[in-house]
Amino acid sequence: MKLRSADSHLSTLWALRPVLAPILRRPGLSLVLGMAGATQVAATLAHLPAMACPVMELFHVPCPGCGLSRACAAVIRGDWHQAIRLHAFAPFLLAAIALFWVAACLPSQARLRLAAYVERMERQTGLPTLLLIMLVLYWIVRLLYAPDAFRSLVAT
């Protein structure tokens, strides 16, 4: 029986498994996700009705992503103070939307190189898992610290 190297063992941990890279390898999926994100943010920028939060609608509790569309719109307008006040993760969402668009538009070879680079980064840093954990902690702190202010901040 062969012993695995530390690198090999670490890359099999669930927290270090690639999340974005498999999506980036599929141009159709990247395009759909990029379009969905861009459409939501564009509708918000234009003050048009956009997709409502199903968690807020059903349970009257803001979800971890509540406020992200308006925060992304604020970033695009250059209003960083308002963006961070609404949702601190807006820059990460905008970066993901841009990454999906880039992957969807790249020729096959370039897209696969991008996906391989992102996969290496994901395996080495666990960044998507770390961001997800941070998002949930951010949400819990907002709910516990000032639930009424949080609800009013994200209410439409």
C-alpha cells in the first residue's frame, strides 16, 4: 500500500474540492450563470422588478444573499459605502459573474487553461469553501446583532 503525499491528501479534502472550475469548463453553464447574475444586477440598477428572495418571501427572514443585488448595483455606481452597508460580499459576486462571462466567451483552449488555473487555486486555498463559511457567519452575525435593522436594510 502506497502512502499518499501531504499534497495529494489535502487535495482530496471536501473543503478543497473545486467548485468554480467545473462550471468554467462548461461554456453553456457559465453563460447561463453569467446572464442570470448580470440580468439580476441590471434590473436592480434600472429599478425594475427583479427576482425576489424566496426565503424572505416564505419565512420573512433575510437569507445570506439578501441585499446582494442592490449592493452589486451600488458597487457599479461607485457607491462603495452603500454597497458594503447592504452586503459586504458584493465584490465577490460581481467577480464571479465576470468570471462566468469570461469563461463563456473564451475559445475552448483558453477556457480550459482558465479552468485549470482556477482549479489549482481552489485546491490550494479552499477559497470557495472559505467564502461560503464566511458568508454564513456574516449572515448569522447580522441576524443576531441587529435583526430589525438587517430586515429593514434588505426589505424591498
